[in-house]
Amino acid sequence: MKIGDKLKTARQQSHLTQETVADLISVSRQTISNWENEKSYPDIVSLIKLSDLYQISLDTLLKGDGKIIKHLDKTTNVVKSNQKLQTFLLSYLLIITCLLLLSLFFLKSYYFLLLFSLVMIFSLLILFYQIIKRI
């Protein structure tokens, strides 16, 4: 059974409306509807609240639905995300250091300064993208 069906069945067995559940766990009624229709998936905090509200275990809610497991893995894997950001930052610092050292030899070359500027701008854009993506 899929997570959406489990959530809907549990809500109905608890004699609650989508509106009531939404108020109790501090989300919108549309969010409850989207979860039950599997247009989106609840985050781990919402799953815990739903588990408590419906008095069913997380194990019962999650087992048998690979999509929700993939969703939770993607949204809660902070360590992997931090490692990617750290790797990018170290690479960025290494590139900038190399370019600065090279600039000592090619200080009078306008093409090198242009290339250096473009690399810095592009690197900063990627860095901002990575930071925004994490938020």
C-alpha cells in the first residue's frame, strides 16, 4: 500500500477531516490532500506528527513504499550535502590560489586578467547556487 493511501485510511479511521489534520499538524488542507494523492510527500517531522496523531508506527507508514523512502533519503541526507559543499569550497579556494599565483607571472596580460575575472565570477555563481539549493 502506498503512503498516500495509508495516510487517507488512517485519517478516515480516526474520523478526522483533512482540515482538522492540517490544523493539528500546522500545515494547509491542500498539503494534506497533496500527501494523500501523492502529489507531494511529507517531511520526516510531519510524518512523526501524523504517526502520533493517527497512533500508528512510522514503520507501518513507511514500509512498502519506495518513493517515500527515496524522498526522505534525499531531503534528510545532510552529511552528503555538507560534503559536496565542502568539496566545492576547497576546489574553489584551490582554483583561486592557482590563478593568483599565475597572475604573478602574467600580470601584464589582459587576456589572463579577463580569464581570471570570468573564472571568479562563474565560481561565485556556482557557490551561491549551491548555498541557495541547500536552503
